[in-house]
Amino acid sequence: MTDAEIFKRNIKRICKKKHMKMGCVDIEAGYNEKHVSEMAYKGSSITTGHIRAYARVLGVKPGRLIEGMFDE
């Protein structure tokens, strides 16, 4: 699983818990409606800017969005 896929999975899990739509979170974070899904599909790199923007919108610490990325 790529970093972008893990990032998407973590965002999706938090959105579900908070009853938020991923598309709305993408837009509030300053990106297009399917930004996270496109990143996961393309295998794009996750930047600290992405992590901070999504953490701010979701109201979580940035570490919650990267959980599992460094597991072997």
C-alpha cells in the first residue's frame, strides 16, 4: 500500500467517524473535490502541506493522518 493510499484510508476513516464527506473535506482543505482519491490512484507523494491542511479541516493532529505509513 502506498503512502497516498494510507493517507486516503486514514482520512476516510476519520470522515466516517465525524460524519463528513471526503469531497467536502478536500474542498475545505483547498483542493479539488477528488484530490485525495486522485493522489491515491496516481501514487502521488504526500507533502507536509497536504497533511497540515487535511488535519486542520478534520480537527485532528497531523500524526493521525499518517498512521501506518512507516510500519514494515
